[in-house]
Amino acid sequence: MCGIVGYTGTDPGLSALDVVLGGLRRLEYRGYDSAGVALQTPDGIVMLKRSGKLARLTEALEAEPLPAAVTGIGHTRWATHGGPTDDNAHPHVGTGGAVAVVHNGIIENFATLKAELQADGVDFASQTDTEVAAHLLAREYATTGDLSSAMCAVARRLEGAFTLLAVHGDVPHTLVAARRNSPLVVGLGEGANFLGSDVAAFIAHTRDAIELGQDQVVTITPHSVSITDFLGAPVQGKPFHVDWDASAAEKGGYPTFMAKEINEQPHAVADTLLGRTDVAGRLTLDELHMDEQVLREIDKIVVIACGTAAYAGQVAKYAIEHWCRIPVEVELAHEFRYRDPVVDQRTLVVAISQSGETMDTIMAVRHARELGARVIAVCNTHGSTIPRESDAALYTHAGPEVAVASTKAFLAQITACYVLGLYLAELRGTKSREQVGEVMAQLQAMPDKIAKVLQGLDQVRRMARWMADTRSVLFLGRHVGYPVAMEGALKLKELAYIHAEGFAAGELKHGPIALIEPGQPVFVIVPPPDEPHSLHGKVVSNIQEINARGARTIVIAEEGDDDVVPYASEVIRIPASPVLLSPLLAVVPLQVFACELASAKGLDVDQPRNLAKSVTVE
Ligand code: F6R
């Protein structure tokens, strides 16, 4: 939520405004209620901000150009305190207008601080919590004359979550930032340095970066980066190199980022499997750095995640329990923390997060560790908070996911969790190396099968277009098909603003079947016919039941599964696969359906209303 970018450089030919706007364009997925920039010029800080998407700001900048500058900051907002108006857009300035501040997060004690500042005669120009930080910083700088120590002093007074980034008219070529519970990374250039909510902010300029820890202040000039804690004591940042480049963060000829990311799924799965086996074919997870004895002794796994990542966890539960014979609970991270969970040293917590910055999941990770659990992060974003605060990390290699609705990260999360499950199964002796090798080979065959699904979706696109006026769609699945059904419903809700529900097909007769009326569209995910528990037959019966009540049944079934044909209005074919791996295929038509239907309704597929990519508030 909210994207932050900062730049300072020596090259007079590289305008800070261009760098900052380029960064904001790549960060706009984080929030798109309003946007603004502030530049440092010889005449002090100049600033422009507008409510609405970034395009409104760029139009305003054309109408009212700002002077040239080589140091600047920018912000794209997802409103929390104060509606999305021009006044509430960031940056905010402190009294006198010499310092400009952008902020991501929520300052929980802002009301007390605001009252204190108002009692001192400070006037406020917005309803935001951020403005408090701008006034405090102006006041501290006036006392100390040092921007870094002024930022430390402000950070010590704030409670809640914040990344603050500031530029001062009297301190040339310098940006100062502080972070607590909100993301911030440093980009290292030649004669230039950058700050961003994530590396996408500066990926067009550098792939070398530094992770910042919790409660740290960083000061950058074009030639230096210095990091301290909130008391001003120097600390070391952790350097890392980004393994994708700016082109990966562009649309690459697709109409939307979501369309591009759906099409990248074969690579996301293949790359997540890369390098996970040694020369002897043994599954190795060197990056885990976790004591094997500890992993042998765990007696329970709890997956914590939100939204799509939680559905990936629900899919993984079926596989991990089957392979490892360890009970697996899947819990929404925001519920986990507040229900006194039974977790101890023998619990392995798996925190799944694409962004690594979801505040609900961060808080759950912290709580789990306080209770003594070991935490493994399954994450797509290097340098982010969740892997940094976990005991170990298993990275998905999906590449940057820009569209707000998660697609390729979901497949990569399932894949990484499966690799983890197989690793644990071999380690704990519930599966032999040969058995693990067999499943790995089946997993390695999945990218080609996903590519095949992607090639055969014209029927889904057509259906989505003529169903654009549909007001409600139901999704049914069983076993691993159940979380896939819920994920299909989530995609449709968030992209097309249509009422959609995913149900366990077996639950239908316990209530939801009352929803079925003539013409009601129902997607049904059919398990493979050779799956061992005869679920296939039961799901075919469910299709018959709803077909008999007039539903329009859209059935996702394996090639060659003809049992479904008599009761299906439409059959969408996917290649044969073992049941546990079938979610990697079955979800793809549902993603494409939601994307196409939303496009047919003329909606913004990449930036659905009210949402933001990375939910950094609780
Ligand atoms: C839905 C979606 C969200 C995220 C959820 C968790 O399409 O993208 O439900 O999955 O907000 O986000 P991460 O994985 O970044 O923790």
C-alpha cells in the first residue's frame, strides 16, 4: 500500500522528475488513489500532487512544469487517513515548506502528536497522519540542523507502521528515510542512489540493492549510503542483486500486466523448480539453512497467509499431509494472531506471501516466533520483511508480479510448498528418494502442461465476453479442487465486481444448492478420473444435480474424461495430471475467465477498485 521512490544523482542530464515518475509508474500497483512529487531546487522544495491515478499528475506536470532538479521524491497513495483528495495526496510539508515528506503505513499515535503540534500553533493542511511527521521533522531539524538525526528523533516518537522519506531544501543532494513495519530498499547506482518501496522503483537504473532492517534510518547522497538505528548508531545493510531486469516489469506486448503474468506461469513454475535437486537427483533446499533435526521433530505445520496465498496454502495442505503424515492447518494470518493459537517449538509455521510485506502476515510471523515456532517464509520478493523476519526462506521465482490480482505467484507458491513438502517427506522418511524423485519429475512436466492449457482458452474468452452481464457465478470443487474453486471466485470478485462464491462440492446439498436457479452459471472443477478416492464419480453426480435444476454448468475436466459430457453446458479441457498437481492446471482457465470478463466490462484489470497490491496495513 502506497509506493515510495526517491532519487539523488550527479548527472545533470538525468532529471530527478523522470526517475521519480518512472519509479512511480512501476509502483502504481501499490496504490492509485493519488500521486505527488517533490523536487529539491536551488530555490527550495517545489512540489505537485493530484488525487486520482498517476496519469492525472503527469497531465498536471505538463500544464505546470517543475524546474529541473537532480534530487527528488515521489509517492503513489492508497488512502488510509483522509480521503483521496489533492490536499491529502503526498508529499506533505512541514511548517515553512522547507521539508517534504512521503509516507507508507499508518502512524497510530498521530492524534496525540497532532494535538501537541496544534497546541504549539502548527496549522495542518490535510487530514492525513503523515503531515504530523512532516511538522515534527521540520521542528527537529530546526533544533538540530542535522536531517538524519532529526529523522531518528521523529521515528522514535512515532508508533505504528511507517516508511518515511524526506527531502529538505537546505540539505542539497540528500534524502533521508526511516522504516518500521513498512518496506524500504536502497538502490545503488554510479554517482546516484535510490530509495524505493521495492526494487521495481529503480530497476530501470540498477539491479544492486541493500535491504534495510526494522527500525533503521538511511541517508543517501549520490556517493554514499549510511544506515543507523533510531538512536543514530551505525548498522550494516544487507546487499543483494536483483535477478530480473526492467523489461520483466513491463507489459511486453500484452494488453495488461495480468494477461502477461498469466502467460508467464509456465516459467514461474519451471523457475521455482530450478536448482532444487543435486547431481544425485536428491532434493536439496540449501537455502533453507534450517537444522534437519529440528525439521524431523516438528509435529505440526501451520500455514499462515492471506487471500490467494492462503488458497495456495490450502492446496499445499492436501499434498503435505499426504506425503509427510504431519497435520497441516491453514489459517488466515489476521485470524491466527488473535485467537491464542496452539503453537510451540515443535510447530513449523509456513508464511506464504508474494510481496513479503503483507502486514497481517508479518504480525502473524512475529507472533508465531514469540510462541517458539520455527518460521519458513515462502516468498517472491527478495529484501522484503517476511523472509527477513523468518527463520528461513524458500523463494518462489515467479518474477515481478505487478497486476493487483495474483496469478503466477499462486502457481509458484503451490510449487514451492510442494517442494518443501517433498523435502520434509524424504527427510522424515515418509517417502523414499525414488518416490520423491517421481513426484519431482511429474512437477517438472507441469510447465509444458500449463502452456498447453494457455494455448486452448479461446472458448473461455468467448464465454467470458458473452457472460459480461452475469451477476453471480458459483464455483465448485472437491479435495484440491476446493481451494481452486475459492480462488476462481476471488479472481472474479476482485476483477469483475461480480458476486462469486467457491464451495466444496460435497457441501452443496447442505445449503448452497438452494442458490441454483435456471441459468445460474456454475464452474465445476472435476478431479482426474483415476484419482484414488472415487471423488470423480461424486463430482460428476454433483454436476448432474445442479444440471437437473437448470444450472449452466461449465466443467473443467481432463482430456478424455467423457463422463461429464452429458451434464455439461461447456467442457474446458486440461491435460491429464496426478490429482495433487491438477490445481496448477485447473486454476488457469478461471484466471483467464475473470481477466476477460472484467476487460469485457471495460474495467481496469490491473488496478481494480479499492485494492492495492501489497497490503501493508492491518
Ligand atoms: C488476490 C490477491 C491477494 C493477495 C493477498 C496476500 O488476487 O492478490 O488476495 O494474495 O493480499 O498478498 P501477499 O501474497 O503479497 O502476502
